Amino acid sequence: MKNALQYYYHITTDDIHQIDGIYKFTFQNQYYALYPFEGDLNYIDKIYQFSLMLLRQGVYCHQIMPNSNQQLITYIYQIPYVLLRSNYPMEEKITAEHVIEFSNITNNITYQGDLRHDNWEKLWSNKIDYFEYQVNQFGKEYPIIRESFGYFVGMAETGISLLNQMNLEYKNLVVAHRRIKRNQTVFDLYNPLFLIIDFKIRDICEYFKESFIHNEDIWEDIQYYLTHNALTSYEYLMFLIRMFYPTFYFDTFENIIEHNSNEKLLLPIIGLVDKYEQLLKKIYVYISQFVVVPEIDWIKKI
């Protein structure tokens, strides 16, 4: 990797550390990370232009560095990489406070393009259609998926139904992330490869769901967030709806199907169903103090 950095980026350094396929190093008092690019290669220019737009608007994110051929993707050992440069190492683990602060400083972003992810109804419906196709094609090979899939689709469809009932328009979009993961660092939070445009509550909901699936008691943190962050009526409702979408199940499902992982990875998630239903009911009742929430019969019966 040392020779590749010198050849493609004219960077000479002996201090290279590799963790989970990511190469980190310092050069001329700047911090760098060479990331394997796992997304659609056709999107890299859009991501680059988006990152430049954010920087022009005063929103910090790491800089994507073109190589010596002025290309954003560099193939090293046949793997596509993107080089990022940052001002600080940012190695501390992310917390709810980091996530909330990031959403607040990127408030009211104006952007029209493929990185908008705020049409949840369309995105979720398309995802479910894709997953249903996968189950129809490969379900016999995955009995755990076949038996559990319908329940989690039903949970997501509750969220879609609420979206249909509300039929509201909302303009305040922020910079968010494709996924917020428990083991991510603050460096990851400002990584332009992970950034999208969505609603303010997306990231914090995903943070709470990620914490829940790792058996953390998050109810008090949720209460605090809902009480102390000046949410609009729309944001309260969208928070509830986002929590109905079982990201933790669908992401694991996708990993099993696409990477042939062991479907027993779903068992801990399935084992938390009753506990998650109780959490959803608490959120439903709590948010009902602030806004009028459409009735959800199966939640009220829990």
C-alpha cells in the first residue's frame, strides 16, 4: 500500500495502519483514510460534487482527494478505493449527542438529486418488493427467513400506512447517513461516502434502533430526545414512523441473501420482538402527548 500511495497520490509515509480494510495514515500534518468503495461506482462523482457543495455552504465533511490522474476511484489490487483527507483523527466512538449535533448543524439543506432519501414510502415499498422477490426465489434455502419475514414486513407496512394517512409535506431536510452503526467513530460521521439527504430524525432513530438491538436500555434516552429537541409535530410523527421500520432485520436479511451469511444471525433479532413491540407502544403513547397520532390497533392491544 505504501508504493500505491506514492504512485497514485505522490504521498510518502511509513505510518500506515490498516483496520477492517481501511488504511489510515498522516501526511504533512493531515489525516488520511483510504476507503474501499462499496457503493455504485456511477455515484462517486455525485458524492464528490455533493461534498463540495456542503463545504461551500460551510458544512464540514472530509475532502475526497482525486489521484494523480484526477480520478476519484483508484484501483489497488483490483479493489476500488477513495482517499479522504480530514483535519482531525476523530477516533472517538459516536454517541447520541454527536448524531444530534450533526443533524442540527446541517439543518435546512437545499438539494435536488439522487442522494435524497426522504421519499420513505417509495423507498420502503421498493425494498419490500425486492425482499419478497428474494424470499420467493430462495426462501426454501432459508427457513428462518421464511418464517419471520412476514412479521417484519407487517411492521414496516404499519409505517407505510401511517405515511399514507398523514399525507403531509415537509421541507426541512438535513444531511444524514445511509446507516448509523454502533461501532462507528466521529470520523465516520463526517465521511462524505456515507452522506445522504433526509429528515432530521432519521439518524437518531437509526442510532436508537442500533443501540436497542445490542440490548441497551434506550427508553430514557428516547424520552429525553423527544422532550428536549424542539421537534415539530411532523417530526414527532416521523420519529414514530421511522421506528416502525425494522432496519436491523432487513439489513441482516440483505447480508444473508447477498453474502451467503448464516441466517442464524436473525435469531437474536427475532428474540427481541416482544421487547421491541413494548418499546414501540411506549413511544406511541408518549408522542400522543404532543401530537394527534393515528390509531394503531395492534399497538394499543399490546
